[in-house]
Amino acid sequence: MTRLKNPLILSDAQLSRYEQLYRRYQQLYLDPENCSPMFLIGVPLENCPPWEEILADPYVMLQYGLDNIRNHLELEDDAVPTVRVEFGTAQVAAAFGCEMVIPPNNLPAAGSHILKRAEDVYHLQKPSLTAGWYGRLKEYTEIFLENLPEGVYIQHPDIQSPFNTAHLIRGNDIFTDFYDHPQELDALLDLVTDTMLDLIPYLRRMINAQPDWFFDWGALWKGAARISNCSMHMIRPQFYRQHIMPRDIRILQTIGGGRIHYCGSSGEVIDDFFKVPFNHGLDYDAQYHDIWDLARRAPRQVTLLHWGSLNDRAIRRMLNGEFPPKRNIIIQVFVSSPEEGREVLKKLRRAADAL
């Protein structure tokens, strides 16, 4: 007997629509000049439990994910029916020994930096695949798999990136390491990279991932995982090219491709992201970067995910009938209600059809 309060059942018609949706997502990579732009509408979840309750019970967490799918079913936007074990962005760092803390009504975060001296990196070892919260992740994932409705999949667990995790392990002292301890910095980045390359196939087997594609952020992507480069706007682009880009390249080449997440404000490093082989996608914070500009700069095979609110200037332009000069893009808009979401979705699709 399931412990879910409100199980989700997808109809045959809904399952058929999602199969067509997956083929459309694959066209973003396979036929970027002739594909259709995709639209994700974020609607607040009513009566959402606090994060303390979600994190404490896998059934509450799964129910939270399924309830979010219901919002997209109602809107019939382009979000895929997926759930994820939500343990935040510090799971790799926690495997290395960083403390995990849970802020009030929020996701877990790193509460300590274990590498006090740069030289101590040579004493660090690769953690086991069950270190930190990964044993708990496996436990929750198994419960998810036992209770998943037909047609619902599990999104890839968060793995961050070599530099994001190195930043959590070392703390802000990592920024002076570029000048004072570059060899130790490279050793730390290599250690985190090696750990990620062990984790990715392990986690993909855990969630029964499909070959060559992965679910993430409500969409289907070419490749096997996402690299999150949130901390990149705090260093000079030349440091990215010299120290971090080679590790990003190694990961994406080894796993068969993926995409990059970047919520930083500096725009120069984005051109370096576009040069990473096997990078098939980029998402970014709409308040800092113009999609018309990025649509011209991005390689044809790189899908852009533009996420923002209705206050975003680019979203307003699209709602007024303009659309960026690129077809393989995903637009994610956060609205206040299903009614508002339906109207926004209709206007965005009309603007894309006129492209």
C-alpha cells in the first residue's frame, strides 16, 4: 500500500503527448534550425509543505514532485513529467566531509569548509559512493522507483561541477589559491573531477536513466549530466580557461556530453562555455544576460534555456510578439496563477510561431 496521499495516474492520451514531447526535445539537438521552441510555465504549488517536512520523508518529497507535475498537466506546457530527490547543491562536498546544514524552510547547504590549508589537498581521498548524503539519496531513490506512476521519470541528482564543489570544500580562500597555490588548486579540481566521473554513471544507474539523454530542470537534454558553474563570475575568465575549462571538457567528453548551468552575472565567460566540446546546452539568469545577444553568439547545437519572471525585459518582448533569432531555445517563466500561466503560454507560442 502506497503512503502517497494523492497518487498520480497519467491517461493514455497524456502518455502519448509526452512521447511526442520527447521527440520534440530531441529535435533541439538533432535539427536545431527546424525544431520548435519549448515553454515551461512555473506556477506556485498550493499548500506546499515546508522543506523540513519534504526532506524528512521520501513520500512527502515524492508527493511534492507529483503535485508539481499536476500543474503542468493542467497547463499542457512543455515540461516533462519528472521528480527528483531534492537534497540541494552540496552533496558532493558533503561526501568529502563538509557539514550539511538545513536553513529554515530551505534546501540543505554546506556549513563548513574542510580544506583549511591548500597544501592539505594531498591528504584528501576520493570519497566512497555512499559517503555524505549519498546513502540517503539511494534510499529515497529506491522508494521513488517503487512508487513512480507510469510515464514519470526521475531527474538527475545534483552533481554541481569541479569548481563549485572545490569552492565549497576550500571556502573563499580558493580565490587567492589561483595566485598563491595554483598547483594545489589544480590538484583539488582533479580530485573533484575524478569523484564526479565515478558518481555520474553510478547515479544514472540508480535512477534508471535513458542512454544518451537526461531529464533536468523540467526538460530533456542531450548527454548525461549538467555542470553547474555558479561560482564562475567571481574569477577572471582567463582562470576559467586555464584551470577549470580543461576539467569541464574532461567530464563532458567522458560521459558523452551534457549541458552547463550558469547563474552568474559576468557575461564574458559564456563565450568560453560555448567552446566546451560536447556542451549541448546553457541556462542562465535572465536578469543578467540578453537572449537576443546570446542567440546570435551561441553555436547552432547549443540549446539555450532562458528563465525569468514576467518582469524580465526579454519575456515582455516575447509576450509582445517578438522572438529571438534561434529556434532551439527553452523559455521558462514563473507566474502567479494557472490562469496567468495559460495566457502567457498562449502568447509565447504565438510569438514563436511567427519566427
